[in-house]
Amino acid sequence: MTTIHACPTTAFWRDRSFILLVVSTGVSAIGSGMYLPAIQLLAADLAADDRTVSGIRVAMTLPPVMFILLAGAAADRLHRRRLMILADVVRAVTILAFAVITAGGLNNWWLLLAVVMALGASQTFHDSSAQALLPQLVPAPALVQANGVLTAALTLGFSFAGPALGGVLFSWNISLPFFVNAVTFAVSGVLIHWIRAERQADEIGRPATGPATGVLADIRAGLGYTRRHPLLRSLSLLGVIVAFAVGMVTGIFVLFATRHLALGPIGYGMLLIGEAIGALVGSAIALRLSGGLRRRGLFRALPVVLGVIYLVEASTRSLSVVFATIVIGNTAFLIWVIMSTSVRQEAAPIELAGRINSVYRLGVLAATGFGAIIGGLLSETFGVLMPFVAGAAVLLVIPWCVPLRGRLTENTAERDHASGGSERRPRRFCSATSARLGGSERVHRR
């Protein structure tokens, strides 16, 4: 394996390609932040009953579960940057056509579901390629900070600017948020296209030789590598555990707010603002995480913080206390997400990055959904506070049963055996070959 010399972790701040990726993420997030509230308001007008309205949430969840493994394989087989552009084109055309139909008053429930599914599927491919592309634009020691910047851009657009702008536009004309969303996707695609002017990183590191393999074989390779890799296996298990516990709470959180706290729409909206604030704080803290901070301690401590937060929320009816715990809890959760994403990006060979991320995301999505089902059953049987208590028990106990061992990178032979080829990273990358999980280097909770 080629020796790669260290470089400053601040270098990525001056990299034009990374800046373009951040701006693209923020612009796209503003569009999505406008689209989601508008599509839900439109669904409420078109639906015949409450169960039909909930079908929108199901339609938003299905595409990632159905296509995540395929999207990961595509991110490793195709040019990642071009795949992101194609996804933006599909999203822009789809939402533009829907905006035109909505402006003409011709929409119906089934068209709404089709649009939601199409946008969800294309976003799954876009996000899988983006996560796999980032390690090729940013030095390994700076991945935590880079992911923090991207998360901040996503939060600002999706949770603050997008919903506010979308609400105003929807009040003027129900089709306006969709027209503007189409523009944001088009702008995002153009910005991603310009990344190639600085780097052709998506064309570096993909295997250029060796026997051709099928998509199923590629997916099996990603699953197998994750299973054999001690660090990735441990992080995946921890991610599933945390996602299951969080899912139990998020699935009934609106019932907790309306029944236990007796909040109306305004009060519930304040809690959602608390989530967004926590996400921004978590992103800001991730930017300041130093190389000397022990990651092993963070991966052990953050589930404990979430567990304690759930117990506090279950024991109070004070809106101010719950608001504070939501900010703190979402801060901890976003640090967890950024840290685990960054470590996976460091540990994964470039040619397997898309598939390894997709395996993790599929596990988290499935665990979140299953947790929501269990949380609903517990709430119905024992009351709305039981999912909080059960989630806290899971977070305080089970993560300690998962061993955290394994190096961030392995020797060449071990990687070659896992990936079926030699690992090739662009020469401008910084090395993380001697770093350990506890060494020096580098969704929302509700």
C-alpha cells in the first residue's frame, strides 16, 4: 500500500470542491425543507382520513429501505459525482412536473404518492454517492469537521430556512414551494458538476481492473466486508441499538407532547425548534473535536447521555425542562452520527465506501422502523411514558455488551482479502493508518 504523508486538517477549508459540496448540500436542503411541509399540507387536503395521511410517511420511508443497498453498489460501480448529478436532474424534473400539475389543480392522491416515492428513491442514490465521495475530497483527519460542516448546512436549510420559506410560499400559492424546490435541485446539480473542475475524485480509487462482478455480488461484498471488519461490525451493531431505542421514542413523541405535556401545535413546534438547535450545536461541537479526544469514550458516553435524557423527559411535565433535554439530546445524537459516519468513511476502502455506508444505513433504517412499532405497542399497552423508559434501559445497558475493538485501517493484505482488490486512495489524502478508535485523529433524534 502506498505511503501517504500527513497534511493539515484545516486544508479542506480552502478546497473549492469541498466548498461546492457544502453549498450544494445547503441549497438542496432548503428545497427539501420547503417540499416536506408543503407535501404534507397538500396530503391533508387530498386525503379522506387520517390513515391515508400517514401513507405519506410510509411512502417517504420505503424508498431508502428498498434501494439503499442498490444505491450503495451503484455508488461504487459508477462515477459518484455523475450519479449525484443524475439524481438531482431526476428530482428537479419530477418536482417541476408536479408543480405544473399542482398549479393546474389536477393533482390527486396517487400522483402525490408516486412523486414522494420517486423523490425518495433518487435522494437515496444521491446521499449514498455523497457519503462515499466525501473521503475523496477531504483528508482523513478532517472528516469529523467536514461532516460537521455538512450537517450544519443541512440543518440550516432543512430545519430553519426551508420550512419558513416554504410556509410563506404555500400560503401564497400551493404550487410555489414545488417550483422553487425544482430550482434548488437544478442549482445543486450545477454545483456538483463544477466539483470536477477542481478534482475528479469520484474517478480515483475505483477498481479499474479485475473481473467484472454483478450487482448482487457487489452487495454481498459490502455485507461481507462489514461483517469481517471488527470496527465496522461494532459500529453497525451500536448504530442499530441506538436507532432502535431512538425509534421507540420518535414513533410516539407527538403523543408524548400532546398527551403528557398537553401541548398544542405551537408548543409542539417549539420542541421541533429545540431539535434543530441541538443539531446545530452538535455540528458546531464536531467542528471543534480535537485529535486528542478519545473516540472510544465518546461512543460509550453518548448512548448513556441519551438514556439519561429519556428518563428525565419521562419524569417531568415542564416544557422548559423538556425543551432543554431535547437540545442536549439532539446535540449528543448529532455528535454520534457525525463521529460514526466519519469513522466509517476512514475505515472503508474507497472502492467499497458506498456499499459499506449503505449496509450501515439499512440496519439503522430497519431498527428505527422496528423501534417505532415496538414503541407504539408499549405506549398503547402501558402508557405514553413506557417507550421512554424502555429506550433508556436499552441505551444504558446493551451498548456496553458490544466490544469496541479494531483499528481504523488494516494492513494491505487484510484489505485486499476483504475488498477483492488493492486499496487505492488519491495521493493527496492524509494517512490514518496508525490511528485507533480511541486514538488521535478523526436524521435528527426525534
